[in-house]
Amino acid sequence: MNLATDTQGCGLTTEGFRRDLLRGLSVQRKHLPSKYLYDEEGARLFEQICTLEEYYPTRTEVGILQRNAPEIASLLGPRCNLVELGSGGSIKTQLLLDHLEHAASYVPVDVAQAQLLESSAGLALVYSNIEVLPVCADFTKHFFLPVLPPDSHRTTVFFPGSTIGNFEPHEAELLLRHIAGLCGRGTRFLIGVDLKKDPDVLHRAYNDSDGVTAEFNRNILARANRELGADFSITLFQHHAFYNQQEGRIEMHLLSECPQTVRVGDAKFSFAQREAIRTEYSFKYTLSEFRCLAQRAGFDVARCWTDSKQWFSVQYLVPREDIEGSLVKASNSVDENPRSLFG
């Protein structure tokens, strides 16, 4: 087993959580960063959500990866470094690792330390020829990649699950630039992007009949009670998720069921009846909308795979200068097809 671990402070600190919670509850439209949904309990609940019938993204993305893994592996190339953001249990990653040609390293980055270490240890046993280098960090902040194998080639960032949708479009653009800067020149992205569809399908996905998503949402308040000594009455907050068609996003909120006051240390926060705490956005895109976002961040979509219903997409992003360079090179050669990069 070849496993090295870098915790880098494990990404989310108690003081950071306290600061963000106090700030988010002090404004008129209360909100909490969605990254705090994913403590150990939140990660467990989200894994359960992914198995629900109503929650289409996981099984749809897995199907896309299964059908197209050989082609994806050929694009990533031999001796590649695969960096995964928000790796969770790394289930989808195995579909890629099984097809990659002598992959050099796998670097999962996640804030849920227990799950990160458990899944990384399991992968290191199965893929003993690959350097498994887990990093416990908040990928929205600056973090350091571990030293990659000296004989490795290109780095591709794997960002599945439509986590990119949790960021507002301008934030998503900045995130792509940020990660590319950390990973170095020539970095590519293999990214899951949820697509716009029937609002009823979206509503069911975020309001499952078993109430798991509601429990997942309320867990952020339970976490504040556990870690910060807050006194949220969990049962007095109602899960509320809906599709905002004008903005093209799912909004997930917690609604206060009655007038109440919550304490976090010495701070007090008053809630009116039905007053909301927004806990997550999940933006949905058309293919053309996401292509424009990628281009603003300095990338082109070199490949795009979807399911038969076009509910979800997996997109391969290449730096625009690489695309342009490839096309210039191809136009000067009788042996190369200038459209080959796009299939």
C-alpha cells in the first residue's frame, strides 16, 4: 500500500465555522456556507441521499462514466495525476482508475477527514501501483498539493457530482481559475454538471419522501450545537427546497417554524416565523451556458458526454491556449485533422 496523508489543518476549523456562522446569521438574509453540511454525519447522510430513487444525479453520472470510461481514460493519458475535489467515498473515481493507463497518482481532497482516510486506505490497497495522496483541506481556500511522482505527466482535476453548482456562476469561474493555478499550467478538468430539466424532477430530488435530505439539511444546526455550543432547537426548523426557475438554481433553506431566539456563545439571533436560513444553492445549466462559463475561466469544452435524457453531463475542459495551439499545429500538418480534438 502506498498511502501518504496531508491534513493541512483539515480544511474547516471550529473557529472558521464559528466566524462564518456568526457572520451568516447577522445579515438580513441569513445564510450558511454549504461546505459546513459535510461533517462526518453530513457525509454519511449525503451518501444515503445518493442511493435514493428521487436523487437522479449520482446514478446518472455513474452511468455516463461507465459508458465512456475508456474514452475518458485515453484523454487523460498515461502516467496522469488525478486530483479529485470533494472526493467523499471516491466511488466514481474507481470507474476511472480501472481504465487509466498506468496512472501515477490519485490525490483526493476533502474536508471530511474520517471518510477521506477510510476511502483512501481502501483505494491504496486495491490500486497498489498508484500513489494515493489524500489531502484534508477546504479546496475553496489555498492548499498545497503533495509532491507528485517525478515521472508523472498531465494533471487532471476530477470534480464530479455537480458540486460546481453549489457556487454562483462568478464564484464557479473563480474556482476553476483558483484550482488551475494550484495545479499548474496545462491542468485539465473532468467535471460533472447538472443540466436544466423539468422542475418537478428537480423538486423531487431535493425533497425525498424518506426525509433524508431534510435530515441532512438540519444537521448543519446540529453541528453548530455540537461544535459551537449553540442552542438551536432542531425540530423547530423546517427543510425547504425549491427550484428558482428565474435564477436557474435549487435553493435549500431552513425555515423557523415560530418566533424564536437562538444563542451562539454570547451572541443572540432572533428569528421571525417562516424566516429562512439559506444553506445551499445548486445551479443547473444548459450546455451552452456552462460552455460560456468555462470560456470565461479560460477553458474550452473539448468533450461532453450526457445521458439519453440529457439530465446530466460530464465535461472535459482544456485550457484555451492548449486548444488554440493544437488547432494551429493541426492546420500546418497534412497528417492531422484540426477537428480531432473535438471528435
